[in-house]
Amino acid sequence: MRIGRYFTRQDAPGVRASLGVLVLGCVLPMAIVAAFLIVDFYERGRKQLIDSTVTQAQATIASVDREFDSLQAALLALGTSRQLHSGDLAGFHARARTALGNLHADSIVLVDPSGTLLLSTRRPYGEPLPRLPSTPLLKRIMATGRGGVSDLFPGPLAGQLIYTVGVPIRRDGTITMTLNATATPAYLGALLAEQKLPATWRAGILDSRGKIVARSHEPDKYVGKSATPALLHSLSLRGEGSLEGRALDGLPVYTVYSRSPRTGWSVAFGIPIDELTAGLRHSLSWLIAATLAALALGLLLAWRIGGSIAHSVRALIPPALAAGSGEMPALPPLAIREARELAQAMHDAAASVRAARAHSRESEQRLMLAAQATRLGIWVRDQLRHEIWVSDTWRALFGFAPGQTLAIADVLGRIHPEDRPAAEAALAQPQGRYELEFRIVHPDGAQRWISSQGQAEYNAAGQVALVRGVSLDITARKQAELETLQKQKEITHLSRVAMLGELSGTLAHELNQPLTAILSNAQAAQRFLRQPRPDLDELREILHDIVEADERASAIIRRLRSLIGNQESVMQPVLADDLLSDVLHILRADLIQHGVTLHTELAGGALQLLADRVQLQQVLINLIVNACDAMAATPPAQRQISIRSRRYGKQWQLAVQDSGPGIPPGQLGRIFEPFFTTKSQGMGLGLSICRSIVQAHQGRLWAENGSAGGACLHLSLPELP
């Protein structure tokens, strides 16, 4: 089968182009992999830098929290002053001024719950002090009872931006005032400087509202302003993270931030984007330069080497044409070793072609002789051109004249009308390899059986281009098969007749019951009729009983006639449990005569089989009768047969279990062989015929010895879809 198509000289790529593609295919993937590794290394370094910056931001906000904690601790210690609790505010003012020298603060103030400044170290004691316009920290301390830190706000005394750290002062368990330390952003600016960040980085400390309290660059310009909206939005979503954007001065930065969960203040570090990507840009620039240089060198070498190869290949075209026709070509001088080896191979191939042609002619002659000897007809059908080639033997098989032009319609016209639809379907859409058996009718009316095998061949488009095959006359084989089937049918029928002969005594007893009832009822009716005034109602009941007994006898006779008849096999839907019930009715008297106790466990439901009812009845009767025979030496009280049916997947399964001695292990695999029997009077055909019938129904029949003794015959048949 051909795959693809042959390139013409115009659309096929040249050697130079192919080598150029090879160079590109080698260099570019390596460059891409290198770029991927560089980017991956950059991403790893970038992530590591960001992670370390996050850690530093966490440490910085922790330092800010410690600064606030130290102020709160100092204020709490100062709040225990005796002067403060005794109401000596003048003495406390002097002590607060002394303590201020040890604090990172500009002043210490005392505020009452109403927001009135009681004293401030910025003013001499007793000098009037302004009322605070807004006291959010005071309200928070009064509400929570804990110290805290305010946001950045303009100080009422100094007139500059400050923040306050305050603690509550209690008297008798009640907060009577707050003690506060105020500080300017310069203190926190010094804390930022201690982090020793790169000079190009932007760093800032923000209060809980996002106002800048301290900044590493141009603090005088940006302290007191809000951070960028993007940073404020991220801070509102999570307490720690990173984002890409611009700083307030317009510098593109990657910002890393961390917020204190206690105060709500935050620290943000801005890493310039150019610094993050500078190493990547430098590495990629070198990679691009190296890739371009490698491509230029590789393409140059490909051009030169490709030219040499192309010259050698073109020089081999005339020798190749000569070798194809079987001539001995002249070998040209070539610069490439492989080309010289190819030229020598062409020379050798020319000699091989000559020998192959001679051998092919000899093989064709042998094939034709073999086909003629076996009367094997050969045919080839061109699906695209709608042409047919056939051998003379094939023409003789189908009854066509030697020179007669043939078409598909002519061939189909010779096929028997009953077999023609299957042949038309196979010829219309051949799929791979197929095989058909059909009858043909010669012009003189003679019928022959033909076996035809074909193999489809496909073109590049996936269409069937050719179908090759052979045809053989199998009439003799078919006649032998039909004779064998007829013999098998006769043997099966004789087996049924013999089986019914064995049951004749019990069947006569079965018929005797309804016949005796008919006789008794008829005699009773005669007696009633001799009376002067016979009871008509009683006569009607007697006649009704006679009709029922007659119908019972008719049913028994119908069952026997269906079994003993030799009609053709008919496959039809059959209810599995009804079929089994009919068999048990037939064998009821025989089971009683043998003293067998019967246990049944039927599947129930409307499970149907596609089967020949009579043949399956023969199988079931044979299995049950064999079970009875197997218990001939068993005491009557112990003779038991268990019959179980069930649905298993898409199968109907039946098990017939007896309580006899079982099957000897050495004979378990032979009981289905023809003429093998363990009975003294048996022919050994019953189970063999049963297995043949079951296999014809696409089922399975097998035997096992039961775990508690006795033999068990299993039957499995497919359920009707």
C-alpha cells in the first residue's frame, strides 16, 4: 500500500534547504531550552529575592512594633509616679521632662477623658494649652482599656506632623486620663535607615490609614501623603504580599509589604523593576547573539556541504535510470564516499533486476500452473477505473466466455438471488480482507458453490484503489457438509425416539390417568341417563370433567409428538422457565416411578432465549434422565435431583445436581465424547448430541462433581437481546 505521494522536482526541497532546516532544527531548540533555563533561573532568583524582602519587611514592622512597645512600657512605668496619683501635676511635669531624655519622643502629654490637655512637656507647667480637635486614640484607649498608637496627624502645639503612643492611667479601677508620648516621623526615618537597603530601593512606613509616616527618598515631599491606590487596595485585602506598579515618584517598582496585626501600621519596600530584570536582559542578549552566530555558521556550512551532495546526487540520475531498465550503467567519478557506494549499489542492482525479472517470469508461470491445477480463479478489480481482470480459470468457474468483457453487473447476475444481497454489500464497500461463500447459477441452470476471498488495497487518500482475490469451487465440500448435517439431524431424532422409548412405560402411566377419568365419567353419565329424570346439572359437571381429562391427554400427546417429530429446526423466542416446566411435566411420572425427590429453584421473570424449542427440550430431558440413571444404585430415600436456574449477566444458567456417586475423575473430561458411556445399555451419544445442540445455540455445556457428592451438569445459554 502506498503512503503519501511522490514529490516532483519542483515541489521537493533541495539538499541545501534540508540541511538549512536541519541547522535551524538543531540550533533553535537548544536556544529555546537555554532561554527557558535562563528565565527559570531568573524566576527562581526573583522569587528568592522577593521572599527575603518579605522577611525583611516583617522584621522591619516588628522593629516598629518594638519601638511602640518600648514607648508604652516607659509610659506605663511613668504612669506609676506618686505625684501623678496624688494630683501633684507640677511635680509630675518636672519628672516627665526628666524621663523624656530617655525616650524616642518629642514630648509627653497628659489628656483627660474629655480630650483636654492637662500638661505637655513642650510648655511650662500652668501655661494654657489648646483643646484637642480630634481624639481617636483617646476614644480607642477608653473603649478597650489598652494602650495604642495613633495615626499621623498635625500636632496642636508644634504645628508639625506627629504620631502618639498612649497608655491608660487608672484610679480605683477607672481610667481617669491617658499618658501619651508624641514623636515626629524622623525617629522612624532613622529606623528605616538602619535596614541598609540598596540606595535605589524605595522604602516607607505607613500608618493604619495608609499615610506615609517615613520614607527613604524625599521624605519632606511625601510624608503625610497617602500611598498609591494599588498598594492601599492590596493592604485592605491581606496583611502581607507583593504587587507590581509604580511608586509615588513614578518609578516602576515591585512592592513588597507587611502589616502589623496589632497596630495596623505597615512597611513597604519597592524594588525597581529595572534591577529585577537587568540580569535577565543581559543573559538573553548574549544568548540571542550566540544563537545568531551559530545559525550563520551552520547555514554557511550547510550551503557548502549541500552543494557537494546535490552535485553527487544529480550525477547518479543517469545510472539510476539505466539500472531501472536492467542495463549495466557507467559509473561517474564522485567526491562523496557514500555516493560512490550508491553508484556501485546501482550497478549491482541492475544485475539483480535482470535476475529478478527472469525469476518473476518463472514464478508467474508456476503460479498460473498451480491455479489451473487447483481450478483456482484469480481476479483483480480496479475500484477507481471500474475495470475487472479475471483469469481463464475464473471465467470457467462462472461460465463466461474467454474473450467476453465483464462488468460488476455481469458477475452479480450469475450469483443466486438469495445470496446476491450479501455479495453486493461486500463488493460495494470492501473493508480490508473479506471472505464470502455463495451459489452461482450457470446459463444452463446448473448451480455451484463458490468461495471467494479478497484483499482491499488503499491509495494515499485512504480510498480503496484495488481489490485482489481468488475464487474456488467448493460444491463438493458443501454437499458433504449438507449430508453431514442431515445425518446429524437423523441421529438427533433417533436419540429423541430412543429416549422416549425409555420413557414409554411412565408416559403410558401418564396417559392412563386422564383416560381412566374419561371412562369413569362416561360410565357415570350413562347411569344418570338411564334414570327417569336425570339430573342435568350433574351431567354438565360430568361432561366438563371429561373435557378437562381429554385436554390433559391431548397436551401429553402434543408434547410427545413435538419431541418425536423430525421437523426442521426453527429458532424462535422461548421463555426459559416455561420450557423447563414443560419438560418437568413430561418427566413427572418417570421421576415418581424412580422414587426421585425433585427440588427446583427457578429464576422467575420473563427471561427469553432464541432457540429451537424441541431441541432444547431434548437436552433438558437427557440431563434429567441421566441424573435419574446415575442414582440407580442409590437408596430410594436418598435419590434427590436439584434443578436451579438463574440469570447471570446476559446468560441463562441451569444446573442439574444429582445425589449419585458422581463421575470418576478420569472420565469427567470424556463424558461428552461420542460413543463414550458409563451405562451398560447406553450408546454414548446422548451427551455428545446435547453438547452439539447447545453449541449450535451459542451456549456452553459442562460437568462437575459436587462438593457434597453426586454430579452436576451446567448449561449456559445467551439471553435474547
